[in-house]
Amino acid sequence: MGLAEVPFLLLQSLAYVAPLYAAVHFAYTAAKAAWFWLYVLLGLAVCTATGGGVMNLSPSLPAAVAAAGGLVMLWNVFCGFLIPRQSIRPWWVWAYWANPVTYVIYGTLVTQLGDLTHTPLALTLAGGGVAAGAAAGAGGVRASAGGAPGSAAAAGQGGGHGGGGGGVGAAGTEGGIIRAAGAAGAAAPQATQPQPLVVAAYVQQAFGYEYDMRGWLVLVLAAFIAAGRAASYFGLTRLHFQQR
């Protein structure tokens, strides 16, 4: 029964992935496209095997439909898409880890974005440029920190709020507030800019997805498929209402 469904699953997954991958505009590389197709194929195989297992374990068709509907609802709610894992209550977190859809989403996301270790995460706020506002704010902080008591107004006018570094250095040198230890007249230290958050780091911090887990996820989904096939075998061979 399981082998007979393989050709249909292959055709169904290819017919689904080909237009979807291009429409979402994922990276046009063979490796990433193959990973995406593999996880979609495994997801379809898990749903097929689980549906067969529920049907063969149920005494009637209405019972099988009710059980399958409840299981699908549980999968959709606790897969991490509607409710992030960090927001799931501790007594419901088992439904997240025992959920095959969790690992399908995990695999498709981490194989597309988990290796972007040199791509900064670009954030855009409505109503203004983030980079310009950050630069102006940083310049104002440097100026106010470097100005002497007697030259605070000059520092604010010459280089404080406009983000100019020259006025800050002069004020800091003349006033003697910011100096290197043992060196008179040293220039004011420049504030270090924070490193931009890359996409891979954001995926790991926001979702807890590790790029090195992509191979293990395939084994986890294969285990779900095996569990569904085992349930079908048990129902057909051991339950008296299913014996032919």
C-alpha cells in the first residue's frame, strides 16, 4: 500500500513545488530547491501515512473523519506558525514537538535562510530612514558626551545634533573631559557601531532553528511516516473489525 502511493506523491509534490517555489521567489539554486521539494514530499507522505493509520484504527468512517479532523486541528494550532514556540504554554509544548508539521516548517525555513550568515537583516520603519535617524542620534550622543562645561553650547551647535564628528573631537580635547590615560590632548574615542544582525542569526534567535539540524529533520519525518504505516499494519492485522 505504501509503495503504491509513492508515484502519486512524487507527481503531487512536483506539481505543487514548481509554481510555488517560483511564486515565493526563493533562491534559484539546485540545492535549496531540492531541499524544499524534499520537505514538501515528506510532509505529504506523513499526512498520507497518518490518514491511513487513523482510518485503519477507527471502527467506522465517521470516527475516522472525526479523529483525523481533530489531529489536523492540533497540528495547525501547535506547529509554531500561529503560536510561536516561546508563547506556547509549558503543558502544551509536547504538542509542538510531537507535530510533524513543526519539522516541515523547520526544514523549509532553515534550508532557505539558515545559511545566510553574511546577509544583514534589513528593517524599514514607516515614516523615515532608519540609517539616517540612527546616525543623527549617535552623533548627538557623542557630542553631548564630549563637550566641556564651558563649551556645551558650541559643541551642540557645531557638531552635536547634526552628527558632525569634528566638533565633538575639538570639544573633548579642549575641555579635557574625554582623554586617553597618560596622553594629553588625545582625540575623543569614536562610538562603535553595532554589528548588523544577519539573517541566519535572526532565524536562530527568533525561532530557535539550527541549520545543522536539516539532515536530522528528514529522519524525524521518516519516523512519523513509519509510525503511520505501523498503525495501519496493526489495525489491519490485529483489530477484529478490520479483518477481512
